[in-house]
Amino acid sequence: MDAAMLKYVLVGGGVAGGYAAREFVKLGVDPGELAIFSKEAVAPYERPALSKAYLFPESPARLPGFHTCVGSGGERQAPEWYADNGIDLHLNSEIAKADTKSKTITTAAGKTFEYGSLLIATGSTFINLADFKTPGADAGGIHYLREVNDADNLVREMKDIKGGEAVVVGGGYIGVELAACLALNSIRVTMVFPDPHFMPRLFTPEIASFYEGYYKGKGINIIKGTSVTAFEKDDQGNVTKVILGDGRSLSTNLVVVGIGAKPRLGPFKGQLEEEKGGFKVDASFRTSAQDVYAVGDVATFPMKMYGDRRRVEHVDHARKSAIQAVQAIKAGEKGETVDEYDYLPFFYSRSFDLSWQFYGDNTGESVIWGLDQAGASGSKFGAYWVNDGKVVGAFLEGGSPDENKLLARVARERPSVGSKQELLSAGLDFATKI
Ligand code: FAD
Ligand code: NDP
């Protein structure tokens, strides 16, 4: 039997999937030309909401409120939007098999389609403690967070244990954002992680100490420098205790684990060149196979600014890489090319009434300003990273949208700086003068 032919196929209906669909519509697709296959049961949405407003005790965010592309000020693409634009959105449709030579994909239900161009946007999945054979890791009440159904399970259980206790494993993005959400839900929280401080890959010890102090002020207990070695469970199989490497044990009603993500290469693994855990792509997100593109978390791409290749697990890149790939596909049809992807790293987080943004590269020496005043009403603090006499990265807590734009400009332009003292005394003013 011949497989149905689809001109454009998008595998993955997450952030990149939603933004790619919008770009296809913008550049022109005829009804029936674009099909999206997503493992999830809902249309593409802005995933960052899941570790923030989705978990708030009052007026939580709920779908359809945060479908893409509202996160960047765009139109809300509810399921009707796909139908109205002639896009076949196949939900609950995991792609289980693929063959990049015959240019076919097959759903878990066994339906095969042939594609003209394929965009892989399968994102990441969480690293599971069961992968490390941690005893008791299969207990009930141990949560991970990636998709909306994970968030729904967590919301249900937070309500059940209101006033109870939770252990958060990990001091990265999920750990820091989830600890705050649990506390907002009147749950007593203990965070446990092996690192010396919060967010060790980005924060300096000084920056981390501000956030850790703030969290302690909110009643959150922080245990650093040790890992979870086992969980104990009750007769129903629910978690009751977390055993730590330093010999301590913590009674708990619930556990949230955020110990990192791994790209989901799925059925494409082994068929495409890989690098740094993702699919190796060029500056237009083309993989090693003809007419196959990979975007978002799953792509290892050339970082023009720094002359290296990286994989980035953040929403801004998911959006921009999807747009770049679709523009490249459409330009290629006319025999044209697009400018190479020129990404400026941008990371951010929000919790309680804190909000920080970071642009650029955190390499070289860090210079932290305003920290002695941080926490006082209206005061801000920030950091610059200086490498080879140039400011290459900029961080700001509590910045306004305009101030954050200044940060981006600094990181993009990489201005020279005379001395560390100059940055220390200028603080944010340094950015305003660029
Ligand atoms: P995803 O958005 O993960 O989408 C991938 C989609 O593909 C999913 O729907 C998945 O089910 C589907 N899929 C996977 N395999 C298959 C298959 N074989 N067949 C069909 N479908 C498949 N970044 C920030 O910059 N700021 C934030 O505040 C922030 N908050 C976050 C909060 C949470 C809880 C999480 C998990 C991530 C957060 N991130 C944040 C990271 C950001 O959301 C990701 O980098 C971004 O979603 C990546 O987009 P993507 O399209 O590559 O993957
Ligand atoms: P991260 O990589 O941000 O953080 C994981 C943290 O867990 C690291 O500090 C890691 O330490 C630590 N860790 C590793 N192993 C263990 C262990 N056995 N026990 C305790 N701690 C451990 O991943 P997250 O899980 O926080 O986030 C998952 C994904 O979601 C990422 O792609 C992230 O970018 C994304 N996300 C982004 C957000 C944002 O941008 N605001 C918000 C929420 C999620 P080490 O560094 O030493 O390995």
C-alpha cells in the first residue's frame, strides 16, 4: 500500500512545533500541505508556564490560555487555528518509526506517511532517578515535570497534601522554580542537591547566595552537597522518606525531581549525525539527511557569535530556530538562501517576586554589582562577565523590559572595558552607555 504523501511534516508539537506552524502559515502553505504529529494530547503550548503560573494556588494558568505563540506576544493558536489554516494536527500521535532514506515516518498506531521536508522538534525528556537504579525511585508521589499531564498530576497532589512536606531534588531551573511553587501552595519544602549552590552552571556563588537567602526567608530548607541515595515507601507504595548520601533522612509526602533533561532523538536516532547529544545541524538547521531539519532542544547548531557549536534547552532558541528552519525550507524552494542563524543566548527565570534575565556567555571573570543593596525595596543587582577585556555576558535581577533590552545589547556588542572597578561602580549605567 502506498503511503500518503505530505509536503511538510513536523514531528513534535511543543514550543518549536507551534512557532514553526506559525511561520509556515506566514510564508504560505496550502490546505493539507502541513501535518504535525505530536505525542501530547493538546495543541502546542508555551512550556515555561508549567513550572510557574500553572502551579499557582490562585488563578492558575490553564489551556487554552497559553497555547503558542502568546509567550512572545503573538496570536494564541488554539486547536481551531490549525484547522482554520488547513494544518492537520495529529494529537496523541507518537512517531514510532522513521526512515530518512525512503523519507517516511510511521505513527505508533502503524500509519505511514511520506514527506517532502521533515522538521524534527521532539524536544527533551527528564532524566529519571530510576535510570540510576536509585532504590525506591518507582514510589508513588515522586514527580517529574515536562508535559501538561505531569503538571496536572502535581497540581492534584499538591492539593491533597496542603500543609504537608515536599522534598525537591535538584538545584537547577526546575528545582528552583518548583520549590517556590510548592511553598506558595503552603507546602513545607526541603531542597536537596549535590552542587555547592543553586544553578551552578550559570550563577556565581555570590549570585546564588542572594537567591538562597531569599528562599530561606520564605521558609525553604536547603541541603547542599549531597544526593538522594534511596526512597522509602508505605504499604500503598507511596513515598514516605528520602534517604540522603550524608546519612540524613527526610520524611515527606511528595518529591519533585529536576536533575536535568536529555534530548529526545526517538526513531531518528542512528539515522542522523549527532553531536553533543543532539542532531548536528548547519546554520539553517539542516541535519545530515536530505530534507530533514532539527530544531529546538534536539539540535546542536553553530553558535556564530562564539565560533563553537551548542545545544540549547531554552524557549527563546526553540522559537527562533523553528522560524529559521521554516524560512530556510521556503527559501530553498525558490533557489534562495537565508542568513545564517546568529543566536544570542538568552535565559531567564521567575519565582516568588523575583525575576532575572541573562544574555550572552558566562565565561571569563564575573563582576557583580549592587549585591550589598539587593533585596531592599526597588534595588536591583546584576553581573557582567568579562573575557579578554570584553563584556561577554550580562545578568540582571529585577530589570524592567527596557533595562533587559540594554543587557541584550551589551552581550551582543561585547564592548571593551578598562577595569573591573569601572563595571563595579557603573553597574547598570554601563549598559545604558553602550
Ligand atoms: P518541547 O517543547 O519539549 O516539545 C517537544 C514535543 O515533541 C512534545 O510535545 C513531545 O511530546 C513531542 N514528541 C516527542 N517525541 C515525539 C515523537 N516521537 N512523536 C511525536 N511527538 C513527539 N525555557 C526558558 O527559556 N524559560 C523558561 O522559563 C522555561 N521553563 C520551562 C519549564 C518547564 C517545566 C520545562 C520542562 C521547560 C522549560 N523551559 C524553559 C525549556 C523550554 O520549554 C524548552 O527548551 C522548549 O520547550 C523546547 O522546545 P522544543 O519544541 O524543542 O521541545
Ligand atoms: P538543569 O540541568 O537546569 O538542572 C539540574 C540540576 O540537578 C543541576 O544543578 C544538576 O547538577 C543537578 N543534579 C544532577 N544530578 C542530580 C542528582 N542525582 N541529585 C540532585 N541533583 C542533581 O535541569 P532541570 O531538571 O532543572 O530542568 C530540565 C529542563 O527544563 C532543562 O532543559 C531546563 O533548561 C528546562 N527548564 C528551564 C527553565 C528556565 O529556563 N527558566 C525552567 C524550567 C525548566 P549538575 O549541574 O552538577 O549536573
